Amino acid sequence: ADVTPPRATELRKRGGAAPALEPEAKKARPEEAGAAGTLFTSPATVRTPSRTDDDGDAFGDLRATLQKAERASLGALPPFTAECFHYYATGGSQYSWPPWLLPENLKDANGRAPTDPTYNQCTLWVPDEKTQKAEKNHGTPMLLQYWKLKASHFDKIAFFKVGKFYELFYYDAFVAQRVCDLKWMGEKKPHVGFPEMGKHDYAKKLVDAGYKGVVVEQV
């Protein structure tokens, strides 16, 4: 079976000035993994996506999904969360996901669903470490640090240093694959990556496209 999800050929439109990519969280100690560094920004010139495959699915059309989210009506999904659900609905479901990232289970750190008006898409509810470890392929020592980071930076694209590469997982992988045209790595969980020398170029592409990010280095 073809495991390569469909992707839009152009960047999507996001409202307001481009947010920042946020360096440098450390991986030396897990408790430091979520630390935020100094923010930097770059002006954005962003195009709307050309792909408009209206397949009848609520999240099948990325442009329509984001336009609906950006209207910010009561109970509407925030834009980044809506985009995540789009990726799951248009190819992501073929991959393996931890239960807490599935659209029907996703919550913020306070246990609020995305349709709750007080939902905070900056945070992610994750279970305790024992439960994480019990999830095959999703509770490795490296991913335990990843979940610690994403718990307080869910809406940021995480560049996670592994050896001489930066790797991106799950919803972040879909965003980076579309914006940066990265190749998929493996067939189990959503996963892309690039050599360490490409960090600044790919960070700039994401910032220019209106995303926020955080870089996690090895020390």
C-alpha cells in the first residue's frame, strides 16, 4: 500500500504576523526539555493552498478547514488543531498514533477538548510516564522527552536532534513535509527528518509560512 499521504503544493494562509521559531531546549535532562529560548521572527509572505479536493469529509479540504477555523466562531477548532485533524483525515490514519493524539481524544493540559471555548492549543494532555512507556513505538526514551516538550508546546513545530539529524514526528511531521517537502521516514508513525546543516533553512521556511517552532538540541 502507498504510505505517502497527499500534500498541498502551496503554503497555507495564516492570519497575523509570522510567529517565532523558538531555540534551544536542551535534551541533557528531561526536566529541561520544555524550556523556551529567545524568540526570533521573520516577516511572512504566504500563499493559500491550491489543493481543494472536496471529498465530503469535514477535514478533507485544507483551505476550507483553515478558513472555518480562522473565523473563530464559538466552538470552532483553533487553526493549528484544525490543520492537525485535516492531516489525520487525509492520510494520517494509516499510521500508528498514541491514543492521546487521536482527534477524538486530543485535549489541552487542563483536559479541555478543542471545541471548548477555553481550549488552549499551546498545550497537550499526555498521560503519565508509565502509560507512555506501555505504548509500543510511542514511549521510547527519546519520545518520553518529546512528550514532555509537546505538553507545553503543542502548537510549535519541534526540531528534535537525533545524532546528526533533526527529526520531526506526528502532526509536526505532516506540517514540515508539506512546507519543506521533506521525505517520509519509515511506515509506522509519521516521521520526517533532515541533516543538521539544514536547520536554519527549514526553520526559515516554517517561520515564513507562519508557524512557531522549538529546537531541541543534544548536549
